[in-house]
Amino acid sequence: MPASDSNLFFIELEKRCETIKDYILDERFVERFQPDVIKWAVTAYVRYGGKRLRPAILLFSCGAVGGDESRAVPAAAAVEIFHTWTLVHDDIIDRDAMRRGKPTIHEFYRRAGSDGRAELKLTPEEARHYGISVAILTGDIQHGWGISMMTELTTRCGVDPFITLSLIDELDTRVLNTLVEGEVLDIQFAHRALESLTPAMIEDMLWRKTGALYEFCGRAGALIGTGDRNHPGVRAVARFAALCGTAFQLQDDILGVVGKVDSLGKPIGSDLREGKRTLVIYYAYQNASSSERRWILEVLGNHDADDGEVGEIIELIRDLGGIEQVSNRARELIEEAGTHLEALPDSPYKELLREWADFMIEREF
């Protein structure tokens, strides 16, 4: 996009980011949480930062169908907290020690529990269990908080209560179930032979893990904006967001291989060590010789692989074209997503959606 348009997009994105952060950290919410361990933990990732891409598309989608985006702020904030609890639990599953350049919740409290100067005097194993326990409970609180926050669509913003109820029901049943399905498939795929998988299977898993929540954000924003479930703009924006969400995850998988630690906020190569069956790995493996395949499999899923071994595999993946193929596929999805915006009238919000889509595959974090 032109530099001026890009600057405008980032200005508009930052405005929504601050709006959502302020809404979530309002004392009327934060004062509910006790003890202090939980009060800090449930807001930590929000304070850590992030671009709030899911809330942004919800607000942009509301405006793109002619709605007042201020009425959608509770839903956008709720989605951010809902997403955050999935991150807290996902970090446990993936055994990640860093999130946005800072300790994950379970790692933070593992360290706190093992610090000899702390009130708790825990053995290393007890400290590990303590950290995981606090993180699980943190996610539980955030899940309930997100659903509760959705009610403010009606109580604070006057949205039709039937729309509010339908969005709550969809988020906490269909979307939640789909996210969990995707996570389970991701875990299972890590223990399957690469030859048993297909690109379609991996993309379906990615859509369930990531695209489904983006789709909900697009649909929710447009539904709040129109008040009409059957409005063509609702369907159009939902499909647009679903495709962009999958492209986002493909870009995330690329960055997991070639990104920078200070940008990603987590160690490079963590997906390799976890054995994740990403499309990047899949295509590189398909293009590899038999000896290169054995080399890839020696590192893939090996938690003890050192940085040198991981670095060599990353270079091999790049040379085998895995990154290029996935990047091309992400762009295909973004181009297809853009066709769904043709159903919307021209407006600054429509342009923000287009620029948001481009940003999804151009970002470096």
C-alpha cells in the first residue's frame, strides 16, 4: 500500500488498540479479581502489548456496513480477552516460556515459586506445577470475563438483546468448540507422519485454530452494525475475515521459522522443537531428498535440539522452497478474501479492511 495509506492505517489501528486496552483495564473490571496473583495474571498479556488485530477487524467491520463502531467496543474487548485465555492455555500446551518478549504466565509463576527469596518455598517440580496451575486458573477467569463483557453490548450500548445473546451463544459454543478442535488436531498432527497429512488437512486445522475466531469477529462487527443477521454485508465480511485468519496463521508459521526473536517475542524454532506440522515444514519435506528428510525428522519434535541444529534446518527449509510456497498461498487467500469486500459500499472503513488484510501477511511479528 502507499506509504501515506500505510501510515493512516497504523494510526487507525493504534487508536483501536488503545481504546480496547483502556476498556479492558477499567477498574470496574480489574477490581473484581483477587488475590493479587490473579489480578496481575489476568491482565498481564493485555499490558504486554499486541496489535489487537481481532478487535480491530470487529470494529472496522461494524463501520464498513454503516454502523457506529463505538457500539461494538464491548464485543471487541470481549474478543480480545477471550483470545487471551486461549493464549494462556496454549502457552502451557506448547511449553512456551515467552509471550511478546516476556515470560508466559505459567513460566512467570514457575520462577516465582522457585525463587528462594519468595514467600513460597517450592521444589523445582512443585514450582512447575504451581505455575501451570495459576495459568489454568487465569485462563478460566478470562474466559468467564470475556463472556460477561459481551453483555455490555446491551447494558451499556443499547444493542438488541437478541443480537447480544446470539453472539454470546455463538462465541461460547460453535467458536469455542472449533478452536478446541483445531488445537486437538494440531497436537495430534505433531505425532503423525508427515506423509499421512495433506495441505488441505493442515489448512483446515489452521482455520479451526485461528480463522474461526476471525470469522466471528467479522460477523459480530457487521451484525452489530446492521442489526440484521441476513444482511449480505454480514456474510461477506465473515467470509473475508475467515480467509484472512487462515492467511494470518500461515504468516505466523513463516515467522516461526524466519522471524526475529525481538519481533516475535518467543524463541525462533519453537515450532520445530514442538514438532508442529506446519505447511512450511510440509512443503519443505515434500521437496526434500531422502537424506534431507531424515535430517528434518531428526530435529522436528526434538526438544533437546540445540540452536545450531535448528538454524541448519531453518536454512534447509528456506532452500527447499517451503517458505516461498506458503507465502504464495497466504497471498492467494488474501486475494480471494478481497473479492468478498465487493459486496460492501465504498468507504474509509472498507479501505481499512483491505489494508488490514495486507498487514496480516506483511507483518513481522
